[in-house]
Amino acid sequence: MLKEIRPALLLLLLLTLITGVIYPLGITGLAQALFPYQANGSLIVKDGVIIGSELIGQNFTSEKYFHGRPSVTTGTDAQGNSVAQPYNAANSAGSQLGPTSKALVDRVTADTAALQAENPAVPVPVDLVTTSASGFDPDITPAAALFQVPRVAKARGLSEDQVRQLVQDHIEGRFLGLIGEPHVNVLKLNLALDAAGK
């Protein structure tokens, strides 16, 4: 019996070493050598302090900043109750509400009405009232960014043309010209706003 078990145990040990140690260390080393920025989380540093990642959305609520997509992530309060905590990194998830959910329809309707009051001349872009599957989408469509230009310009005392140009400068195209859709990274755009002053 030991004769049959020994090769199985040796194979288990060998495969554990290869797939559990050598392969992960090799891939990690390769990623650090070839793509260190991406391998370390695409972190954005300002004045020596990490302020975010270009891969994870943040909860901008001030009128002076562009807002990202809604986030319906939750957390727990001191009593252990589930409460809304937008962009809660410990709880990445969508709302799990289906298209016929009254709660979802009511939230989207209320968000749309509030945004339409902010900019009545332009239809509300869908990504400003719908969430992503993770709840942390860092990007919005160019239409969603341009929709917010009047509010941001007014709050900062800048001309709409200045703010619109900042948005145009931060539109990222399709990967290799084929994959994905044009998008604007909200954190990068807001940092550019701060750098522009006011």
C-alpha cells in the first residue's frame, strides 16, 4: 500500500510546490519587472501621499467635483445593521435588484429627476443613474462628464469652455482602437480640476 501512496504524495508535493510557490512567485516577479505600476494597483500619488487608484471609483459629493456612477455598496453600523456606504471597498457588489424591482425603479427615477433639475437642457446619461456590477467603476462616459460641466464650472467659478476642455483632454479612447468604449477617469479629471485652480 505504501508503494502506491508514496508516488501520489510526491506528486502532490511537487504540484503544490510548482503551482503554489514557483508559478505565483514567477508571475509576481514578471509583473513587477514588466508592469510595476499596474502590478502595484495603479496607485495615484499626490504630494507623496497615495490618494487613490485609477482602477477604483471614489465617492465625490462636492458640487466642485465630477461625480462617478452611483455605488450601492453597503456596510454595517455599530449595531450590526446593514447600511448604505457608497464605494465601501470591503463590500464590492451590485445591488442584485432586477429591472422590474420597484426599489431600483424608484431610485433611478429619483436620481434622474435630481440630475435633470441640475441640467434641464440635456438628457441624463444612463451611467449617472445606474450602478456597475462591482460598485467601484472609476470611469464615466464622455457624455456623463460633459453633462456635469455646467455644475462644476459654476461651483468653481470657471468658464464652461475651460471645464469642457479639461473633459475633452481626459477622454481615453478604445484600447488598441477596438476594445471598450471611450471613457473618462473621474479621479484623474478631478485632480486636473484641482491643478487648474479655484
